[in-house]
Amino acid sequence: MSFPRDIDEWKPWSPAELAGRLRAIAAPWYVAGGWALDLWHGRETRLHEDLEFVVLRDDLPVFLPALPEFDMYTAHDGVLTPLPPGRLSEQKIFQIWCWERAASCWRVDMMIENGTPDRWIYKRDPAITCPRGDAIRKSPDGVPYLDPAAVLLFKAKYRREKDELDFANALPRLTPADRARLKGWLAATHPGHEWDKAL
């Protein structure tokens, strides 16, 4: 298998295109990152250079066959490595980039969660958890996406320009419950975080 040399060659699907590809799969999955916030907003607030979706680790053998025309690469510490066959359960695998051979581009970034069908677990701190029904919402057309407070928790670590923009766009729409949840999570993971003052 030859390695696709251009790691910037992204032509991501839309969330609707992804949902179409996964429509026959009953196992849970959801859109994450900036696209999750835009599904919550109901509109595209900015350009998205990729599309991230999340599956449970135990369900990887269900999702990979749904993308047979793709080469899969694990992403870890900035390094892409061909997905090792037969080793999907390895706990160090948290992210898989999917390269469509025919189109010669990356289409989607598959993230791995160690939760259960009933419970969402934050990847960076397994002490942060909640019922899956509280963590996952659905768009009007049925696309599952990560709750905005959880998305912003992920974004709080790096505070890139796009993360700051996403927070500013989300802040006016966050409910008191969203704000309280995010404040609690920030206190546990990033004490004194600048966003706490705005919440």
C-alpha cells in the first residue's frame, strides 16, 4: 500500500454524505468537532477543512467494512501509519484517517471512543462521563452529533483561532445547563481557563 504523501489533501464529505454512507449501521456514532457545532447551529458558520466522526472502540469491526474503498491510517502524535490489520482493539489507537483511493484525497477522520452504548466517556479524562443520551444530539435530518458543551471541552485545550471562533459563536446559544456543564468540566480539566469568565 503506497502512502498518500499530501496530508493536506482533504476533500471532506459533508455530515449528510457521511450519514448516507452509514445509514445501514445500527451501532452508535456521531459527528464531532466544528461540524458538530454547525449541526447544532443549523447552518455552516465557517469552512471546515475536515470531518470528524466518532465510533465506539468495540464497534470498529462494524464500521471499517462500510468504507471498503478507503486506505486507513492511524494518526498519533502527528504521525500517520497504515492501520495494522487484526489489531483494532489496541488502546493506543484513537484516530483513523480515511483516504479514498479513487479520489486521491482524505474524506473523513474516524475517532475512537472507549465508552459504551449507554455511556459517553471523555477521551482525555475518563473521570468525565455522562449518559450517552445527554452527550449526543440529532440534527433535524437525523445526523447524530456531539453536545456543544462536550465539543467545546475538546476545543478548550488548544484554543486555536477556529476554536476561539467556535466558542464565540456558540456562547450566546448555550443554555444555562450547557454553561454549567462546561464550567464544571473546565474546572476539572483546565482550572482558571479564560472561557470560564465568559460563561
